[in-house]
Amino acid sequence: NAGVTQTPKFRILKIGQSMTLQCTQDMNHNYMYWYRQDPGMGLKLIYYSVGAGITDKGEVPNGYNVSRSTTEDFPLRLELAAPSQTSVYFCASSKMVGSSYNEQFFGPGTRLTVL
Amino acid sequence: EDKVVQSPLSLVVHEGDTVTLNCSYEVTNFRSLLWYKQEKKAPTFLFMLTSSGIEKKSGRLSSILDKKELSSILNITATQTGDSAIYLCAVKTGANNLFFGTGTRLTVIP
């Protein structure tokens, strides 16, 4: 299993540009998450999904959109990039069985710089 | 390939017990090691360790880094049911990447 994969690893955007961060997991996990981590800060949840076709906002959803058309993929879209979105983005997945909370597996991250 | 390994994978203790969680790493260009507590969705930050041998404390939690052994421990004394969570270890490398372990699930029984 490759686990959670993210592409690209690095990207520089100009203000106002758009891009999609890709995330794929091959563990058949039903839950998937997008986080951002700013320097010196903890992880902040942007969006999460409990299964294909279902997404929900986290702490900091403004400026982002997500979709979950398949169990494996959970892309994160930035429509109009702003310098405040300069961060490292992590995708994660977990297997939820009933109400039991299980470990999240993290991807390697995408470093995004908006200039 | 950079990796972070945590042990044990899960742990069940009684209130009042002391626990020690382990994190070992193999990475290129180590910068720092971070501990997080995860209860619901997003992990919450606990400690960041950059220097070997210097203990960081926050209430009943403490952590120390051993760069020679490429490892860190997280201690929780006098555990409470509110300590039940998954504890994540992550290592930041020179490329400013962050590599997470899969975590240790701690369950504290009243």
C-alpha cells in the first residue's frame, strides 16, 4: 500500500491564481481530512469527508473547496490564491467503524507559497 | 526513506497511572520533533523539541528528546480519563517537511 499520497510536493502561486492539491489513499478509509500548518502553529482542519459524496467544513474553510467523488480521492481547490494561504497542507485519512475513532494516516504534505 | 515509528500502538491504563509513550525516527536533516494530542478531528499541539536532553513540561505532561538514540518520550503522570486520546509524534526535516507516526491510542479507565 502506498498509504496517503499528495501532489504536488511544492508549488508557488501568484495572487489570484487557482490550483488543486491532490490527495489519494489506497487503504479504503472512509474518512479523509485536509489540514494546513502555518509556521510555529498546530494543524488546523480545513475540510473533512466522512465518505464519498459527503464533505463538511472544518475550522478554516474560507478560500477553499473540496469534493469527494470517490473513496480514494479528496482534492482541495484554491480558487483565488492569497498570501494568507501560504502554508503546508496535509491530507489524512482514517477508518471509522461505528463511533470508534481510529488513527489518522497523514500524507507527506504540500508546501504552497503565494506571492 | 524518512519514517517515524511510535510505540505502543495502543495502551489501556487506570486513572492515576503514569504512562510513557515512545517515538523513534529515521530522517535526513532533522530539525525538530513535535507531539500532538488528537481527540476528535484536528490534533492539538503539545510540545516541540529541538535540543537533546532538555525536558519540556506542561502540567502532568512532559517530554524529552534524545538525538543520539533518535527518539523521544512523552510522559503523562497521574492520568485522568480526559487524557484518553491518540498521541501523535511528528518530525520536521530540513526540507521543512513534517512526517507523522500513526500514533499511540491511550485509553484511561476510571
